[in-house]
Amino acid sequence: MQTNRIQFDGTAMPNPGQMGIGVVLIENGSIISRISRKLPDVGTNNIAEYVALNVGIQKALELGWKHVIIEGDSQLVVNQLNGTWKVRQDHLKPLHSEVSRNLGKFESFSLKWIPREKNSTADKLASEALINTGDNSSQI
């Protein structure tokens, strides 16, 4: 069975401020897509994290992925989506609902927290999005 993995990260500079996202899609150990995008609005790193994950989910669904392992270094996003933590911030509730709905489109998924150093590619893409302008997504 092939392994499909999404790694995601979001950043805001300052926080709140300009937001950038980074997403990496990995199929059988090889990166097949990198997404680096500056978001048009001003917001928090938590908003950027949710948007990054949603962009990754949408791309995985476009690729026809049915089973996915999702990894991110945002304890807030991972724990809220896994139901360990409540979503207390009103501005995050619609994002949480949208991502939850989209996760339900997979036959199976696991969502786990990883330390930032294991998420370095997505982290770098999110940071680069604030330096570069536009959508710097690429297919490999």
C-alpha cells in the first residue's frame, strides 16, 4: 500500500500580520508537490496553519488520495482537529469546521504533531512565501 503524506505549516509576521503557508505532499517517500503561498489577508499564525492544512487536503483530494498521514508542528491545530482541545477562539471555528469536513472526504487519515525540525520543508516554504510574492507552488 502506498504511503501518502501531507506536511503543513503556516506563519504570520508579525503575529498577527502578513500570513504565509507551506505545504508538502509526499508520495512513497518522494516529494511530489510543494506549495508556498502568501495569503491576501492579515491574520494570526493559527489562521495560517489551518489554511495551509486545508490547501494540502484539497491538493491531496485533487490527486485522488484516499488514505493520508497528515503532519504539522502546530499543537493547536492538531489537537483541536483530533478533539483533544476545544476550539475556543471564534475566528478559528469556521476554519476548524471546514477542515473537519474536508478530512471526512478521505477514506482514512491520521493527524499527528511533529516537532518543527521534522517539518522543516513546509516551515521553509511558509517563511519563503512572505519573502516572495504570489503562488510559488510546484509539481515535481
